[in-house]
Amino acid sequence: MRGCQNSEASPDIVTGILTVQSNDVYSLIDPGSTLSYVTPYVAMEFGIEPEQLYEPFSVSTPVGESILATRVYRDCDITLRGRDTVADLIELRMVDFDVIMGMDVLYSCFSKLDC
């Protein structure tokens, strides 16, 4: 991932550019999130058809609203700090970021978090 955390942001949040399905995307790496998400506006560039989730679920946003997650993009190619991995990205309508990477992707890239 290129970029670094914003000094005005929370110290446990990192933003920058990473590559998903050969597309550079603006990302939030959130160790507080178990899953990873993608906005549908970016996902339509991936060339992958989303699958309906067997059990849709509600995602709480930092501003207190809930968004229903109903679709997932399976096995998306991700490059993070020179390491290639794949991840399932849950479709989530958001405007601030193209993707939010959660612990599922960080774990698969052998990332270490110093808490």
C-alpha cells in the first residue's frame, strides 16, 4: 500500500492506494473491521459478477447509520505492500473510500499490528 496515515486521523487507521483487480483504489485499512468492503461504483470495473449473500446483514457506519449488505465479490486479487492475496469484498455503498480492508485481508498478507 502506498500512502500513510493522516496525522489528523485516528492512530489506528491507515489510508492510501492499493491495487484490487489491477485497479488502483483509495483504501482505508481498518483493523477494527472483521470483513472487507468495496463500493459498487469501483467494483463494476473489476469484471466480476457479484453473488447474492445467503444471509444479508447490517453494517454500522461511524456516523451511526446502518447499511444492508446483500452482495459479495468473491476472490478479488489484491496487492498490499508487494504481497498478493485474494479476498471476498462485501458491496457497501460508501463515498469516502473505494475499499475498506479489514482483518481478513491483513491476516492473509501476514501483516503485523503493533497495538
